[in-house]
Amino acid sequence: MRDNTEARVRLAFVEDDEDFREVVGNELADHGFDVDGYGDGESLLAAFEDGTSVDIILLDWNLPSVSGIDLLPRLRRNGVNLPVVFLTGRSQPVYEKLALDRGAVDFVDKGRGVPILAQRLKLILSAKSNISPTDSESFHCGRLMLKPGTSRAFWDNVDLNLTTTEFKIVHLLASNVGRFVTYRSVYDCMHYVGFIAGSGENGYRTNVRSCIKRIRNKFRAVDPEFAEIDNYQAFGYRWGKA
């Protein structure tokens, strides 16, 4: 029986195993999702070119022609900045780290089951939609300008082409200018509060450091003298000086 107590979410699910795609799609439908299924990345790209509209993208890693991990940057280059979640059997940390580095917002093992997947998808969308009216306006911090409504960031009016996750981190840091933000807070902002991933109790710090490095490189590609993100080792990061 379908759950009709919540607004339905439209999801694009890219999975080349037709049987698996159908089974998972039907189960997600019972959890409040309207699922558009695609057998490969090219079909998804074509659908966006034709004007399809979804709320979130669910990607398999192993896809014909273009793998899921290579499809993600193509989506970004085509202006598709929706949250992307990997649903894959490649559960090793090295794959998870690569997916998060490329801009995915979550990484779910196929063995976790659809109820857990559905809950994580809804938490991601809940965090994304929790933007106040003032947050939808441009946010300025010195030479930085952020547009939360479209997740775009500009340095000296040059678009930095940040991923959704990178944007969220910059927005968090710049909103706390002069104050250090803990590794845990940065990681929660990348996913949701309490999300656990990485190797060991503090394994998430590796993902945070990798993402911060990528963000710095994007700023420095525009401004080689960029030095606004300061690190307090073993604690966290801050934007600007106190």
C-alpha cells in the first residue's frame, strides 16, 4: 500500500539491470517516490535535454558506455546541479571517497535495502529544501557572492562551478566568518547530521580534507592568491580571520 501522507518526490534512477531497476523502483514508489528509470547515462542526459524535471538522481556505478562516476561530471557540465546519490555494490571506501569527491551527496550500498535508501533520500531532500526566504537571496562576504537558490558561488563575479556539496561547505564557512567550524559540522553539512562513513571513528575527516582541497583549488584557479580558508589542525576550518 502506498504512503500518501507526504508529497511525492520525482526521482531519476539510472541502472542497467532492468529487473533490479524495476524492483527497486516499485519499492521506492511505496515510499512516496515517482521513479523515472533509465538503462544508461546517455538516456538520462537526453531526457534532461528534452526538459525532464526531477528532484534527485540515483546512479549505479557500473553503467554501459559511460560509468556512473563519469556521468556525474557530465551532468554538472550540462548544468544539472541536482543532488546525486550512488546506489552500488562497490561498497569499498575508495569508491565512496571518489564519489563524494566528485560531488555526490550520498553513497549507499545496494545491500542496505530500499527502506534505508528511501529514508536517506528524504533526509537529503529535506535538508536541501530547508532554506529560509532570506537564504534564497544573494549572500555576500567580501569578494565572495553566493546564490543559495541555485547553489552558485562567485569570486570577484567569476562563477567557481562548485558542486552542490562544495557550495554547502563554502556557505557554511562563510556564514560563520572568523569562527572555526568543526570537521564534524562540515561533514554533517555535506550529508546530514549523524551520517557515518569513512574508515574508523574519525574517518570522515579524510573526506572533509579532500573536499576542502578541491574547493581551494577551484578558488585558486580564479585567484592564485586565495587564502580565505584557514585550517585548525584536528579541529576544523574557518573562513577569513578572527
